[in-house]
Amino acid sequence: MALFNFLTKEIAIDLGTANTVIMYNDKVVVNEPSIVAIDNTTNTVMAVGKKAMMMHGKTHEHIKTIIPLRDGVIADFYAAEIMIREFIKMIPWKNTIINYSYRMVIGIPSGITEVEMRAVHDSAEQAGAKEVKLIYEPMAAALGIGIDVLDNTGNLIVDIGGGTTEVAVIALGGIISNKSIRIGGTELNEDIQDYMRRAHNLSIGERTAERIKIDVGAAIPNIENPPEPIEVNGRDIITGIPRSVQVNHEEIAHAIDKTISKIEDTVISALENTPPELSADILQNGVYLTGGSSLLRGLDKRLSSRIKLKVQLGEDPLLAVARGTSVALKNFNKFPFFI
């Protein structure tokens, strides 16, 4: 048994639409974009993660970049398996000549179907996992920001990732009320691309839209310490000639308004289905925001204004799900909320 334990490595994975984070021994060992570049002629992997992202939107016919996950779930089984396997190879093991087996805990959206859940499980097994357990992302996010999920006090988690927004009321180690919509950072990027086409006659790629969101993105036009406008390069839709325009945070707040409204409506819907006793807890504790897209400027204030509750950003929201998955990994045979 001791030998078996030595040959088994325990890793926690936040398998995200935009980024995949792997934790080992409570440390982030991999944090890479969820993308794979494949050579079409030989069907071999050219790059994964950051290197593959650098190729995205710039490839010729012999190279294709694949984003294996869409809306928080696996859209390309083969690419997902490759990606997980290659990311595991990036982990700096002390002994790289040993062929380890893996025990994994993976975070998944709460609105996932049985078929989609099976795809995640199978991809992990094909990548070398001997044991796999799944945990819903809002539960992992709650663990990741230090909430005692086994307590009888209700807490509302809003986890806004790349492909999904998860809203869940958690108490006594379970999800009492939850709503999941397949809207997240990717949808915000598409809003920005659409706005640039309509307002500036400029065609931009996904990477540029992501940069705009990070540099000048905002959920409301009136924010404290607004960022300086940035210069955006793209292709003029009318002339086809490359040109640049200045973009500010007020424009982006207008561009993503409808998507943010959908997120707000989802939070309200979850609150409407919450038992009264837990609603009293939420009134006292407020709402916790996690996920990369929760870092959008002014989002906490906008949501607080809409639902009339205190809204606070969880500690290190970008890594909350990954850290919570790591906490769950330590209790692999104890926690009641594995799937």
C-alpha cells in the first residue's frame, strides 16, 4: 500500500473554459489557457496553453487551434484529453522517470448534464487518472474563499467563469438553491467584438477582446479610478486596411450591459428559490463573488445596487475554484458533496 501511495499523485484541477489551473501540494503548479494547437498533417500536438494561445487566430491550413471546452463543458473529447495530459506533464515532479498514476478532483459547472459529466470523467481517466471525483464549482469556490460549507449558515456564491455563471446557496455541505447559465467571460468578449464592429467598423480577434476587457472593462460607466483609454488595433471592415482606435471603459460598460443584466437576473432567480431561513443568513452575510470575470470593474457595486444586498469579492477570486478543489482533494473520502 505504501508503494502504491508513493506512485500515486493527488492533483486538483479547475478545468475552465478560458483557463485550466492545476494544484499539487496546495500550490498552483499549472495555470494555462485552455487551448491546444494541433498539426493537421500529422495529427500531433504542437503546443498547449500559453504557447497555443499565441498561435490562436494566426494559424494556416496545416495548424488548427482548438478550445476543448465550451460553456464550461467539454466540446472536444480528444482535445480535452490531450490538453489534460500535456498540462500534467508540466507539473514539476521530483522524479520524472516514474510513470505515476493520479488521483484527481475536478471542478465542474452545477448545470452540467450526465453526458457532459461523463465526458469530464472519461477525459481524466484517458489522461491517466486512476481515481476521479467531481465537485460543483460553486461549492469549490466557497471552500476556496474559506467558507465553512458544513455549517448551517447559508451563503450565496456567484462564480463567474469563462463559460458559465454559477449561482448557489450553500449550507450543511450541500447546494440548497442554484442557477447555472452558460454565460461568462467568453460572452463578454463576444459582446466587445460585436460592439467594435458596430461602433468603430473594426474587426478584432478574441485575444484583443480579452485584452480590452482586462484593461478597460467595466460593468458601470461611473467607477472610481477609471482606467486610461487604450489603443486597439484591428481590420477596418469597410476598407480592409489595418487601423487603430481609442477605446474607454464607458464604451465597454455599454457594450456588455445586456450580458451583465442576464447575470443579475440569474442571481435574483436563485434568491427567489431560497428558503426564508437561509435568506435571513444571506441578508446578514451578503453575496460572495468569485471567478475571473468577477474582477470586472464596478461589478460588485452594480450587483449590490440591483439586489439590495452587500456584495463582496472573495479572496483571490481567480483561483477560488482551484483552491477549493484542492481543499476537497485533502478530504477525498470524507466530504459528502462529491459527485
